[in-house]
Amino acid sequence: MNILIAIDSFKGSMTSLEAGEAAAEGIRRVIPDAHITVAPLADGGEGTVEALTAGLGGSLRTVRADDPLGRPVDAAYGILPGNVAVIEMAAASGLPLLKAEERNPSIANTRGVGQLIAHAMGEGCRDFIIGIGGSATNDGGVGMLEALGFGFFDIDGHPIAPCAAGLASLASIDRTSALPALKECRFRVACDVKNPLCGESGCSAVFGPQKGATPEMVTQMDGWLEHYASIAGGDPNLPGNGAAGGLGYALRTFLGAELESGVSLILDATKFADRAADADVVITGEGRLDAQTVMGKAPQGVASLAKAAGKLCIAFAGCVTRDASACNSAGIDAFFPIVRGACTLEEAMDPKNARRNMADTVEQAFRLMSACQTLSCSRDR
């Protein structure tokens, strides 16, 4: 039996690969000679670098970069075989890097993201996968672009501050000073946000308050970004341009990036459809299985490809809500919670308990499958 496992991380408990290996342990208790492939799974957010780097035989690089306020921080990114760089923008420009009282999207910037890209280019990378979730910024990506050599100047020819507030005095942009190797690069961006750059559904109005913006600041930043777009060009209203405080706009407008569904991008990068075609059973899952799972989350992406290949798809989750039945119509043939008895949330999320619960539950599911196959063969005789 060929079994393909692709389980999203159980945040706080298991990484994608740890959950997959625990499931594989449960299967081997029942089918010792099963051919099992554990594939990395992520949605472009937290854990994407770790999942792809470990799952595809890549390596991690840790470099010193600027945090959203310009302070040095150690940020990691991955390099996959074929010199493909995998970057999570939050590693250098993420909201968790700031204390609550430090959050101010009018002065935060994405320079650290540009530093990671530049470092990867120096390592020979020309293909990039970038996850842009969890930002602390609203600078339209000018910090990133400045780190890549682009120039942003006021009416007197002086460089502006590479942040949202700096955009108020922007008068001209110099693209000729950008790093020459950028012309050789391809950027694929994991982005599930559909917001435009500006307006009522733009990044300032929708996401600014989460990053510490006051109502007055939201109005100011929206105007600054509109001014920026009038000089930079491109279409600020394209879906996704408001992602990560306008970083999506910068990546698309200045670097020619493709903004894609995070899950679809990762599944494509790992050649999941080809793997599913060779499998008999596909296993997926995540920490919480509910009605939102079918709204483009990682297990739903796995199930879609499994069904396209005509394969059985089973999911395992830390917890399952009553509305999770929507998953059955989305391609997951059956799903199971792995918590096996009454316990506290802390006990359920303990990594050791989570791995044991995963292995034990998967074992029982495959014992049932094995018994059904035996019964079917007996009837056929």
C-alpha cells in the first residue's frame, strides 16, 4: 500500500513533519511494509520555511536583518534544491517582533524582508517563494524595495524615510538603481488576502488597527499609500495588493511577482499532485477541523488534489467541531479527532501527548481499514 501523508502543523504541538511522522508510526503498527511518504504542508504563513526546508531536503540560513523598527534581529530563511529561496516576511517584519506598546504601522518598515531577499540572491537564488502573513507594517513595501536598491526621494531629492509616514513626502522613484540581478528573479507570493491597497477595504482600514493604528492614523496612511500608488503606477485595486500593508503591491508592481493561494503554491512547489497520483490513500489534517477548513485551508487543498486523482482521503485533527461535516463534501472522506479522553487544553497540546495521540488514532483507523479489506476478500472467495 502506498500512503501519502500531508498534515498541516498543529501550532504549539507538532510541526507538519512531526505530525506526519506520528501518523506514519501508527500506520506501520498495522501495515509494517507500507510505502509511506510524508510531505510537508503549509499555507504560506508561519511554519512554511521550516516545512519546505525540512521536507524537501533544503537548508536554513540565519542572517542579521532589521526588525520593523530598524533594530537588528536574527531571521531565518530556507534554500531548497535548485536554489529556490523560501522566505516568511514575518521573520524580519512580523508583528510578534514588537511589544504591544511598540506597534505603530506609520513608522514600521519592511526593510528586513529586502535584506533577506538580497542575501538569498547573494547565495545564488533566483527563484523565490515568499509568505507575507503576519506583518507589523503598512509601508507599501518601500522598506523592502529600498533594501533592494530602489530609490525613493522627496521634492528636494532627499531619500524619504522608508515607512508609511515617509510616503507623505514622496516625489520620485528611481528604479535604475535596483540590484541588477532582480531582472533574473521570479517571485511567487503566498497570499490569501484579497484586499486592495487603498480604500474602505484597503490595508490601512482593515489591518491597520490590528497593528496599532488609531482612526486618525488609518486615514493618514490610506492617503499616503494612494499618493504612493499615483507615482509608482500599477493598479492598486488588484486583489492582494493590500496584503502585508501593501507589500503585495510592491512585490507585484516592482518585482513582477505572482500572488497565489498559499496552499496551492505550496502544493505545487512540493509536486503534490504527482505524489497523490501514485498513492492509494492520502492523509491530511490540522490542529482544528471546522467549517473554515473548506475555505481554502491546507487540508482542503490536499483533499481537492486527492479527489482529482481518485484517492481515498482521511483527515486527523486535534479537535473537530460540529460544523466540520462540511469537510466531507469538500473531498475528505472521513475525519477523526485525535484526543482520546477528557483532558485540559494544555495536556492536549503537549507535544509528547499530541504525537502519541496522533499515532494511536491513526493506528485504529488503519486497523479498521485492514479489517474491512480482509472481510471484503473473504466474501469475494
